Amino acid sequence: MPGMHAGAHASVRKKVRDEEERRELMNRLKRIEGQVRGLQRMLEENAYCPEILTQASAVNSALNSFCRVLLTAHLRTCVSEDIRAGREDTVDELMAVLQKLMK
């Protein structure tokens, strides 16, 4: 399985990403980090609650977008490779992840 190393526990598995995917994900996280710092500044500066809530909503949207991009890549690589290799437990792992995302 390219880029994957299976271990005894799911937390031991790793995924080697190509440079473009890694860069895109990191850029998204850096933007989110900046948005969160903006929220902190707004709070420190006593911004009006609806303005803070609007910014918090933007952070949530950005984080959801990050998760969608990562989930898509996971489905196209790790999950499809595992299923082709007969590792059906990957579907159970995916379902557990989806339940966490949908809370």
C-alpha cells in the first residue's frame, strides 16, 4: 500500500502525502489559525457579539472544508486501497470517523 504503514493500532498508521496535497492542507490550516487569532483579537477588543459569532461561523466553515478535502483524499487513496486489498475493516473505521464528523 503506497505511503501507508499498517500497525497494530489505527493510531500507528501513517500516510505519506504528495507535496501538493500537503501544501494545500497546510495552507488551509494556516488560514484557519489566522482566523482563530482574529477571534481572539475581537474578544480582547470587546467586539460586538454578532461580529464574533459571524467570524466563528467562518472558522467552522473553513474547518469543515478542510475536513471535506482530507476525507476526499482519504477515500480516494487509503480506503480504496484497503478495500482492494481485502481489508473490509476499513469501512468500519470510516463509519466511526464519519460519526465523529457528523456530531
